[in-house]
Amino acid sequence: MESNQPSAHDPKFTVPISDVEQQANQLELETKEFDYTKRSQWLRAAVLGANDGLVSTASLMMGVGAVKQDIKAMILTGFAGLVAGACSMAIGEFVSVYSQLDIEVAQKKRDKKKVGSGESKEKEEEGEKENLPNPVQAAAASALAFSVGAMVPLLAASFIKEYKVRLGVVISAVTVALIVFGWLGAVLGKAQAFRSSMRVLIGGWLAMAITFGLTKIIGSSGL
């Protein structure tokens, strides 16, 4: 007995597989593009801000520790570096991103004059406004990340009065934090984690060693 149900091999019921595959590939590409483009702005500000806060504050504290064994001097130096660095990072990021915003807005205005106006254009403008960089958000993220990084050496040195032990704890805490920040930036940016962590770690060690050594030389010379 022949069945009246439509067969999958019937040409009338052929599924446009190629169209479905193209749409799936297009959605996949759009998702990947979204991941990287949306991450780039805040990832750059956050990771660089945290590394800068960690390395600069730790280097300042190590430099002062090279000539003064007083814990109060080291903590005050680190706190001053935290506040100054966070403000500097926030202002610099705000000015940089605001300049980028002005350039993009000016370019969009020029493009609008060439194309014309209409309902579709208004919808496109609304979508474009959402994709524009946010100077306040970038500045806040940079300042917050810098403060988080700077807190690592401050907290490590706050409760240790013994001079040599305090220096060792600061170096150890900063080493762990550098590895974590380098690994985090590599994972979020889809880069190789080991190389990124080693690059960040060696750079941080060099900064602390150079600051400690030069300050020690200058302090010993009596200048």
C-alpha cells in the first residue's frame, strides 16, 4: 500500500540546506565579531590599568624600601602612588577615548550628509550610538583596575614590621598577581597564556629591580 504522506525525497519538500548553513555560519561569525570588538575597549583599559597599578605601586614601595626600612614610609608611598596613578589613568583614558569619540561622530556626520536621511537611517543611527565608545566608562574602568592592582603590594606590606620579610612578601604577592593578570589577559584575548604571563612577570620584575637598584645607589651616595 502506498502512503499518502509526503516523502523527504519529494522535490516539493526539499529543505534549502545551503541557506540554513549560510545563516548559521553568518550568526557564528557575527557572534565571534561581537566577542572581540565588545571586549577590546574594556579589556584593554582593565588589564593595562591593573598591571600598571601593580607594577608602579610595587616599584615605588620597593624604591623607598631600598633606603628606608620604616613601614610607615613604605605604606604612605604606596598609597600616594595608588591615588596619583588612578587619577592619572582615569584622566588619560577619558581624554583618549573622548578624542576617539569626536573622530567617530564627525565621520558619521560626514557619511550622513552623503547618504541622506530616512526612517532606516534613523534606526541605523540609534544602533551606531550604542557602538560608540564611552569615555566615562573607560575612565572608571581604568581607575578601578589601577586601584585593584595597587592594593596588592599595599595589603601585602601593611601588617609585616620586619623589613626583610616585608620585602619578600611584597615580591611574592606581586609575582603571583603578575602571573594572574597576564593569564587573565591572555585567556580573555584568546592569546597564548604562558607567553603572556611570562612577559608580564619579567616586565614587572625588571621594573621593581631597576627602581630598587637605582634608589639604593642614589641613597647610598648621599645625594
